[in-house]
Amino acid sequence: MKEADLEQKFQDKIDAEIRIEPRDWMPEKYRKTLIRQISQHAHSEIVGMLPEGNWISRAPSLKRKVGLIAKVQDEAGHGLYLYSAAETLGIDRDTMFQQLNSGKAKYSSIFNYPTITWADIGAIGWLVDGAAIMNQVPLCRCSYGPYARAMVRVCKEESFHQRQGFEILMTLMNGSQEQKDMAQNAIDRWWWPSMMMFGPTDDDSPNTVQSMKWKIKRYTNDELRQKFVDVCVDQAKVLGITLPDPDLKWNEERGHYDFGKINWDEFWNVVKGNGPCNKQRLKTRNEAYDNGKWVREAAMAYSEKRAARKAAGKVA
Amino acid sequence: MSNTWPLWEVFIRSKQGIHHKHVGSLHAPDEEVAIENARDVYTRRQEGVSIWVVESKNITASNPEDSDAFYEPAKDKIYRHPTFYDLPDELKHI
């Protein structure tokens, strides 16, 4: 079959909501787009452990500590589901690690911001995981089977993350003035970076049209961002917290909240590597990878030795 | 010595009486570690009572490009289905 015919047949499957599986024919660009998107998503889960891991040893109670450990462990799990989904497209795990560690691959910029107080853990759970859920729920219907299936698992687990974050903030908002201020301060710092998590505006996102046609994406960046704002405004009222945007206003005509201008210079600056923690995050990942090398090698050597012994035993 | 851990496919039985079902894959140096890693990656919330791991290279799969021809023989055999047989409505328990 000719390339054009194959591509038409592929698009027909997509249009009919038939999922694409690893060994099916797919356009090279579809494969490349997915490898990039899934591996970046995996990297985000892995790097996402770092800002939160920062507070495990200083969590204010045992309840908070076990919750946070479980959450960070989930993020590791999510990274692993996603790496294995990416591998079905023909890229190997080590190549992805190299891309992350060398700084060649991107991950979600949100994780380049520091976690300064305990309230930041609440803010991350509520806003960052909230934005991630907004993004990930439609991905459960992504046209690529392994990615969609990984997302189903991730979404199931993510809901605990968001709830524990909200509860942390609620506890602080019911506490002393100092605790309330701490929560408000965290929201002031995390709100705008969370809004940026949905990526550039639709006008500035040239790949969106193709990704929508291939049903990798189901909603545009701006659509998801709007959903996020609408949901958060009401949740903020429950918390009694103020979202740091003076332009936030209900628009009767649109049936949505209007919001202020996003600082895209800041966004691109962080993407380019100049955020508050980019260098620290990469350094930590590289150290973890390098320091774990002997463990990986020893485990492999042990298993090879054992296999050789077993084989020798059989001969004798 | 090979540098990277091999890839394993993971199958989990969610409870007694249910088939093992493919849930994903992971890397591990050997089958014992693969089982332990599968527990940590895929059953953190009691999703399983039994785990199978198979090294991915040992799986033989049918070719999706041949699937039209491959499954063709079953296509015209509607007489294998119960509804093919025309029976009166008043007939019960059949």
C-alpha cells in the first residue's frame, strides 16, 4: 500500500474511534509526537517528585508524612507507567533518561519552582495536581492505546493527590492568622505557574491542530485552562482563599470566568532553563542516576551469575 | 555484561476467579526483582492477588498487518452463533 493510502486508512481508524496499538502502522510524525509527549509527561512525573520530596522529612504530622510519601511514590509509579507506554513506540528507557539528564528533553515547568513552606505542598496538591487532572482526564481517550491505558491508572490515583492537597490548605485556613497567611502566600506564588501548565495560548500552539486531528488531544490548551479557572474559583471560595488575579470576573455572556493576562515571558524563560530551580532539578536527577549506577550493575551481575549457575547445574 | 535491565510484561489477577490481565511493563534484572517491582508499580492499592511476569522478548505476537486475512476464516461462519438457529418464541429454557 502507498503511504498516502496507509495514512488515509490510519485517519479513518482514528475518526472511527478505533485505538492505535503499538504494532499498527502509524505515520512517523504521529509516532514522534507521541514519543515526545509521553516521555515529557514521564519526565514531569519523575522531576515532580523533587519539590514534594523536599517536605517529607519535615511534614507536620505522621498523617501528613505517610500521605506525602504515598503521593511521591505514586508519582514514581506514574513515571514508570508512562516510560513503558513510550517504549512501545520504539524508544528505549535509557535514551529517555539521557534526554532528561542532558537537559535535551523538557518536563513540566511547574516543577522548576521551589517549595518554600509546608503550605506549598497543599498548593501543589490542589492547583498543580488539579491542573494535571484537567489535562489527563481527556488523555484517557487518547487515540494511542498504551498512553490512554496508562492515563486511566494515573487519573484514578491522582484524585487522592488533589484531595490531600485541598485538605492541607483547609487545615491551614482553619488555623492561626500565621497559618492562613502561609496558605495565601503559597496560592499567590503557585496560581500563575499552574495556569501556565496548560501551555501557550491556542494562537501560539502550532501543533494543536494536528494533535486534535489525530485525537491525541481532545481539548485545546485554552479550553482546558478555562475549565480549570472555572472550577478553581468556586473551590477557592470554599477555602476562603483569594486567587491572585484582580481581573477574575464572571462573564455572564460567555458563561465562564474571565481572567487576567498570563506572563508568557516568565513561562518561556522557565522553559528555556532559567526558572528558579531548573539547574537544581537536573543536578539532582543526574546525581540520582549516577549514584544508582552501581546498584543497577550489581543487580544485573547477580542475576547473570545466578542464571549461569542454574544453567551449569542443569548440565551437570 | 549488558548495561540495561531487560523489559518484562506484567500480568495481574485482580482477584480469585478472574483471569490474569496485561497491565503494562517494567524493567528488572531478573524474574524475582520483576515480581517485586511489579508489586510496587502496579499493585499499590491492592489491585492484585497474583502476578505473572514474562520477559518481553519471549512473547510471540500475531501480526496486525495480516489481521484481515488471519481472522478471515471465522467471518462467514455465522452458524457458530446461537441466533443463527430459528426457533419458535414459545420455546422456553433453550
